Amino acid sequence: MSSIKSEIAGLVTKKVGIPNDKALQAVDVVLNFLKQKLPPTVAGQVDAVLSGNVDLSDGIGLDDAAGLLGGFLGGKK
């Protein structure tokens, strides 16, 4: 399991108060849904990030990633 998915699940557990195993299931469901809805190249980038093939040490964090994802999905500009 990727550390990114574990980190997201940890945030879900903390914010929502569900057990970590259920949070991991929820993260999988959401990520699979998003990958089906995103263009293949973007879905591939999501897979690359989750597999650890993208260097996130330049300072991009989950909040930044969430903001980018929100932009893709028509969130606040």
C-alpha cells in the first residue's frame, strides 16, 4: 500500500472518526472513481503519485493536491 494512501486514510480517520481500515476502503473507492472519470493521462499521473514514482519533496502536500483536484472537478477558483 502506498504511503500517500495511508496518509490520506489517516486524515480521513482523524477528521471523520472512522476506523483506519474503513478509511482505507473509502480512499480506494474514491480514488478508483476519480481515475475512471479523469482523462487517462491524468489518471496515470494519479497512479504515479500513489505508487511513489513522483517526487513530492518539492513541497507539494496533500492540501496542494486537494486544491489541484478541486480545480479539476470545478471547485473554488
